[in-house]
Amino acid sequence: MVKPVIDVEVVYAAVDRQMLLKVAVPVGTTLRAALAESGIAEQFPELDLATCPVGIFGKVIADPENRQVQAGDRIEIYRALLADPKEVRRLRAAKAAAQAKARDQ
């Protein structure tokens, strides 16, 4: 008997490009298995699909090895931020203050 299949999306955004793949997987497929099935590792060889943080619709999944995907899920692969947002804001504020001070003189 053939297992029914469901459609899910796998998305990843690198610094220089992004990709969205539509994948048909059997019902009961785990999140990590769906990632492997998607073939996204061939497009982004730097990804370690066994350990990278992943989520569904913006919510991090703590146990992707056991979480089964549902029809229509958007599986998101997360990467580390290039810069700490607080540090970037602090630097931007300091730069703006320096420019304002220079204008006032």
C-alpha cells in the first residue's frame, strides 16, 4: 500500500541568496527527514542539516528528529546573525550623536 503524501516548503536565506523548495513527503515524515528529502544541502553545502536550528512558521522546534511535519508546513532553517542587533543599534546611535555634535559646532 502506498503511503499518502503531503506538501511542505523548506526555506533558507543565506547572506547572498535565498531559496524556497516545495517538497512532497510521506505522511509521518519527521522534520529532519523532510530537510534531507528536500535536497537543500546540495544547494547550500555549508549547512549541517543534522544540527542546524530549524523551525516551522517562525517557531523554533526543540526536537526536530521526532517532530512530524504537517501538510502546508513551512520549514525554516536558521543561521547565526552576522552582528548583534543591540551592538548595531548602539553603534548607529553613537554615529548619529557624533554627526549631530559636528553639525552644532
